[in-house]
Amino acid sequence: MVAFWQSAVHTGALRGLLVVAGILLAVAISFVLRGLTVVAPGRAHVVQLFGKYKGSIREPGMQWVNPFTNRIPVSTRIRNLESAQAKVNDADGNPIEIAAVVVWQVQDTAQATFSVDDYVKFVSIQAETAVRHIASSYPYDSRGTGAMSLRENANEITQRLSAELNDRVTAAGVHVIETRLTRLSYAPEIAQAMLRQQAAGAVVGARSKIVEGAVGMVKMALERLDEENVVELDEERKAAMVSNLLVVLCSEQATQQVVNTGSLYS
């Protein structure tokens, strides 16, 4: 600005020199200012010079780099990705609905920029693929077999999902911090049938416990009667007593007492 102002005061050759000097200074200042780069916290800039990767700027603040370089901003903040609800057949062939949330972060800014076209879209597609693969690798319910299942081993399943997804997105310079299942259920067309199956299994299990306890009580009663010589029972009377006790102990409804005034043999 001073050179231009002085050029207006002087005349002749000196005026021309001042104008040229002013133009050169303006170009030089613009060139220097173009190299200034403001890096915000949680962001990085990938520096590229004539198509060649020269490094990444990660330290927050105002940085200066070669003005001829191209600086590509990349977010390094922790992000959440919720996968779309997927309908998949589990290991037993039952249709289920499953979805997961993925917590991830860019670690290698150069890979995120140059290895894939769009690293955000890449992570989204790979997350859906990994969720589908995990869901089809295990049954929804073990049904008492002790095998690993989606419903009963959620922590182990999410750990394996995180490991598989990490393997898939490493090429894009992304690190998966955590995954969690946000939805897991049978598909609507079989939900009622599977709920009835689970209810039937619960009833069978409860009945087994009741019968097991009733048999123990009958055995204890017979042993106590025999030890204390309360009454002497033959095999037929023991069978009748066992039958009556099992009916009383295993019945769902209250039993009605009947007083037998006759003999067991008449």
C-alpha cells in the first residue's frame, strides 16, 4: 500500500518502479498467506504436493506449509454409526432382525483419504456386512445346549463383531472402538411361534423341577416312616402312598382330601 501511495506522489521512472514493487509485494504477501493453515481440535489436514503425499498436520493452531500444497481436511473425532435394521437368517435358519451401533475413529488420515473414495460410506457398508455375517454365524437361542448364541452371549458376540469389523476397515485407516447390538429379535412372521416354543420349554423345565422335588419328598417320607416305625407298609400300600403323594405334590390345582373308611383291599 505504501508503494502504491508513493507512486501517486512521484512521476517518471520512479513511479513505474514503485508500482512494480507494490505489485510484487502484494503477490509475495498473498503467496505467504496462502501457506497459513488453521487446524481446529479434532481435525487434521492431509498435505499433498503435486499429487505426492507429504504428511499430515495434526497439531491444533495456525500452521504454515508450502503454499503450493493442497490441504485436505479430515475429521479425527470419535463418531457413532448406527447400522440399518437388517433381516438375516441365523445359524439355525430362523429369520431375525438385528442392528448395531459402531463407535469408530480415523487413525491414519492418509489411508482414509487415499485408500478409499469415501471412508464414511466405506465404514457404513462394512459395518452392515459384518453385522449380517455375525448374525448368520450363530443361533438366536441355544435352547439349553450351551452353545454360543446371539441372545445369551451378547458380550462375546459384540467382541467378535468389533474384531471382524476392525479387520474390514483397517485398510481405510479407521479403528473401531466399540460395537453394541441395539436390536435383536425374531422376525414378525415367526415371533409368535418362537415365543410359544420358549414358553413350552420353560413349562417343561419347571415341571422337571417339580417332579424332581416331589420324588425326593416321597422318598424322604417313606424313609422316615420306616426309620421311626410309624406304620408298616407292604409294597402295594407303598405304591398307593407314592401315587397319592405325587398327585398332591405335582398337581397344579389344590387337591381334595378323601377319607377312606374301608380297606385298601376291599
